[in-house]
Amino acid sequence: MLELLLATAEAVTMAMHQHREWGLSGAKHGQYHHDVAADAAALGVLEPAGVAILSEESGVREGKLPVTVVIDPIDGSTNASRGLPWWSTSLCAVDREGPWVALVADQVTGERWHAVRGGGAFHNDERIVRPATPPLREAIIGLGGWPPFHFGWYQYRSYGAIALDLCAVADGRLDGYAHCVPDGVAEWDYMGGLLVCHEAGAHVVDVHGRALSPLVHDTRRTPVAGGNRALLDELLTARRKFA
């Protein structure tokens, strides 16, 4: 399965190297031409493999295998359209037990983060373990959207691509992450980074305590992540004040 996800990400990489139109497609709200091209490249690899697919761009596709690959062909589409170097392809294979194999491919640097349930998390080929995590007052937090008040962090960053943000929590570049947009995000945005975090020893939950892998195209969640449980609890306490 990991080989399939790697081949899918590579197909998107090749398609983006040849792509020249980075504006809005006009087909649906917020969709760019590069989203459509990346999705077509990914489907060209995933569909012949027989997996079910849950894609931001093309919806739900049935498969012959009891595995669903949740994919955001380009997480950080607006960043890509503006030439901002923080966007990726995020994939997570989900079986009957939940998230199984994940890959987040940075399409700017070529870096890869992957995880296998029970098998650890890796940056390229090096295993990663979440380092020590400071309390919120000393932490650097990634934000999605802007909260109505200061949580008490030391510093914050707002990069605009959740999959990469969560990988940064997993490997210690960020200490935590809080999504602050009221209507939440879809599972293809965070599923790849979710498993990488969990296997590295970081924590990711929905602010309302809901399951994070419902496998429903229209379902939205509000992820919060912490390098350890103590920081996660601090972030949850703050985020729930306006949940």
C-alpha cells in the first residue's frame, strides 16, 4: 500500500512539473486548475489498483478492495497558486480498523513523511519520534484561521496547508496546531498528517471529540494537535471557548 501511495504522489509531482495553469478552474468554489490536473494524475494510479477513493476533487469512487484511500491531491492549493512553498499531496489508506498507511508528499521540496499503523512514522527514510514538548507559554503553534483571542502561546505560524502543519507537529518543528475556522475542514485535509502524528507520538483529536475518519465526503471536523497530551489539553481548553 505504501508503494501505491508513493506512486500516486509521484504521478502528481510529474503532472505538476508539466502544468502551466495555476488559476481558478471556475468549475466549483475554490477549485484551481492544478487541483483538477493533480486529481486526474492521482486517479490514474489509484483506480487500476482497485481501492475505493475519497477525493476532495472527484468525490467518492467505489473499489474492489476493502480499503479507501483518502486523498487531497493538493493540500494548500492557494499557496500553490501564489507560488508560496508550502503545499503537498496528502494520502491515507483506511481499512476496517481505521487509518492504516499514510503519506504526505511536499511537492516543493520533495520531502516525504509516511506512517504505517503500528509501524512508526518516517521523514524520508528516517524514523521520527516526537521530541519533548514545552507548555503552551513556551510553544510555537500552527494556526488554521485566526482565533478571537490569544491562546497564550509563545509564537504562532499560519502556513495554510494542514497536512504539512501536522507533519511539522510530528517531527517537532511545531509544538501544536489548532484549527480555528468555525465550519471545520474535510478529512482529506488532515488524515495523512494525522497518522504521521500518531505514529510519531503526537496527539490529534477533534475539538468536539468526534471520530476523525468518518469517510463521508461532506463531513467536516475541527482538528487540534499537540506534541504531548498536556499541550493538547491546553489547546483544547482554549479552542473550546469558541467551538
